Amino acid sequence: EAGVAQSPRYKIIEKRQSVAFWCNPISGHATLYWYQQILGQGPKLLIQFQNNGVVDDSQLPKDRFSAERLKGVDSTLKIQPAKLEDSAVYLCASSLPAPGTSGRGQYEQYFGPGTRLTVT
Amino acid sequence: AQRVTQPEKLLSVFKGAPVELKCNYSYSGSPELFWYVQYSRQRLQLLLRHISRESIKGFTADLNKGETSFHLKKPFAQEEDSAMYYCALSGREYFGNEKLTFGTGTRLTIIP
């Protein structure tokens, strides 16, 4: 099966500019995640969607970050305006039917290649 | 709150020697633990999960609730094991949301 697709792969912007990332999950995967991975750290969950609804966005800096998954398939993550500390790899992941709904616990998350953002 | 600690950022092991990557966690409930791996120029992918209790690529990991640890082990290292390894914990914040928290990762290098 085709994997999670992300674009662009690399992006360089100046601080205070805006940027958007796109993710296409694996077909049939109801749950979609956006992670931020700063150099030297593990991925940190920014937002989790179940179909087109937000399950968790507690770590999303909502004053500058926004995300949507309007039709329950593709998703976009936007940063406006960007700050130097937003330089990171942004990972998208997807998983099968919503975690916990079958009592089987966390489903395996499949990750995309990531978008490396550099803010200068 | 959920927390995962991987104390070693870097680990170098000779080929054929045993490997142990350490992972400790903090979570008040009943967690699910995972090891994810990222090989050079590849995507982050699941290596194994504690509920499966299986060996993948010769690696095993046992959940020790008393010590709150989930160390990854392999008796004989191979060159292809060189990669970045992340320990992760899934704890249910509320029904339907099993939030995955990652450690900072350990870069394993196998010396030929």
C-alpha cells in the first residue's frame, strides 16, 4: 500500500512569514497526527484528528499554528507568523480506526517522510 | 502526565556484542510501550510493542512495571542495526485518545 505522503520536503522561510504543510494519509486511516520534531528531541504531538474532528490539540500553539482536515482525508498544517524556534521537522502520521474504539489499544502509526522547516 | 526517558543519546557497540537501549517511563495508569526505529534516509517505523511480546529483527523488550522500564535488547548486534531508536508510551488521556509520547531517542552505531 502507498505510504503517508507529505509536501514539501524542505522549506526555508524568514521569520514572520507564513508556511503551510500538506499531508495525505494512508487510504482508510481514520486517525491523522501532526508531530513537531526539533533537532535532538523526539517527536512531539501537535494535533490529532479522528476523521475530520480534533481529538487532541493541547500542545498546538494556537496563536500561530492551525490545522484542518476538512473532508477527513488530507490535512494541512499552517504556521503564521513563523518564529525562529519553529525550525524543525514536521511529521505526519496516520493509523487505522480510531485508537481505543475496539479495546485493542494504540494502533500502529505510519509516518510520512517529514517536512524540514528552516526559519531564518 | 506521561514521560519517557532515554538516558543515552549515543551508544556504540561492536558487531556481535550484546545491545541494550534503556527506556524508563512515568505514567500513573496502565501504559502501552513501543520502540520505533528510524534507519538512515528512511521513515520512522514501529519496531515492536510490548503487548505483542514478539522478537523483531532479533530485538526483544520486556515491560517491567516495578522498575517502570522497557529496555530494548539484542544478544548479537549486526551492522544493519545502526539507526535512531525511540521509546514511546501510549497512555489513555480519555476514551478514544491514546496519546503517544516519545523519548528523545538513542543513536545506535554498530562498529564493524
